[in-house]
Amino acid sequence: MVHLTQLYVKMYTQLERGMMAVVKATAARKELFKLIRKALRTHQPVHIQHREGQVVLLAEEEYEGLLETLELLSIPGFRESLAEAEADIAAGRTSSIDAVFGGGAD
């Protein structure tokens, strides 16, 4: 799972560097299927500019990941718990799956 802040930083950096696809709405209409394939294959969002504002074309998998990340980050204490778990892993304080869930499958 990608942290929401990491995704935002990645998207913002790509947009600033001109790496993210930014397409005018008229061109997007003509190239819609190509843009859909690009979003699906590269997992990169496509910004579409319209005179009324901008929209983002995003692969469903990326969209679902964003929703999941938002949901998890909305749980009180989740960030702290995640930071603690990452610190435990970095320090080598881990347990095997067998130790956690019991050994052997039936």
C-alpha cells in the first residue's frame, strides 16, 4: 500500500517536472482509449484540463488504493501504530508467521 502523502508527493513532483501527462479536454476526447490504456498500463494518473477545471483519469486499482489509504489513515492511532511497527521491523523486532498464528496447516 502506498501512503497517501507519498502518492501526493510523487504526483506533484511529476507534474512539476512535466513528467505527468497533462492533456487538454479536446485532445483527451480524441485520444480517450489511448489515455485509458496509458493509465491502466503505467499506473500513472492523467490530468485533463478543461475550461471549467481539471480532472484526473486514474486506473481503478490506484483509485481503490487511495480510498483504502484514506480509510486507514482516518483510524485514530493508525499512523502511530504503523510508525511503531516500522521501527520494530527496522530494529529487527519481528516474529514469524508461525509464532503469531501457530505452526502448521491442517
